[in-house]
Amino acid sequence: MNNFLNSQRIHIELSKAVFDRETGISEVTIRTDYGEFTGTAKMHPDDTPYASEFTGCGLAERRAYKKYIKARIRECNAQIKILKHLADTYKYMCNPDELDNKKLYWKPFDFIENLRQEITVWKEEMQMVDRDIAESIKIRDKITKRLNAVSTNGQN
């Protein structure tokens, strides 16, 4: 995780994790300061003989986390919109060329820059999660091929 994210107070707890062996669907809900987010994963048909609650729920949890990241990005964008409106209103109401007013006028833009940096960090975090999901799927493919090969050789 990025240093920015490490410095943030991020509270995420597992609220629910369910794997339905009949449907092959895993569902995980995480609870955060920004609400609850649910991710799902459907078992690949090739995995039926080797169904893993751990694998499905792990993938579903990462998908729930991605939804959380998207919510954080939306929140930052909403704050940017509000701050821009504040600056425009202030510019309309006051003369931003006066020294004290100039400092006040530019203050929201400092916050906007910080929010833009936060968005960048969240987007990088999302890319890491995407790479992690893709890697997990590759590993699953390799394991499934090996298990199928062992199973086929054992039947001969």
C-alpha cells in the first residue's frame, strides 16, 4: 500500500463471507467508514472438482475492495466540485486581488490539489488490485491444469 494510504485511517472489516457450493458463487461484504461493499465471484466450471471457498471468497473480497476504492474516488471528486464552487462564489463576491482575499481565494485550490493526489493514489491502488486478481486467475489456471493432468494420469 502506498505511504499516503498508510497514513490514512482506513477502517475495513469483513462483514460477511459466503460460498455456495451448489451455485459456485462466493459473496463477500466489507464494512468501511464509507458504507458496505459487496463483491462476488463465480466458480469457473473447470474448478468444480476442486472447489475452494478460500479462493472464491478471496476474489470476491478484492472485488468488494475495488468498489470501496471507487467510492473513495467519487467522494474526492464530489469534494473537488464543492471546493471549485466555493472558489467561484468567493471570486464573484469578493475581489481576489486584495492580499487577504487572494490567500482565501487560493486556499480551496490547495485542498483540490491534495484531493487530486489522493485520487491518483487510489487509482494506483485499484491497478494493484486488478493485477492481483489477474495473477490469482493465472495461478488458478496453472493449478487446475496440473490437477486435471494428475487426475487423467491416475485414471489410465
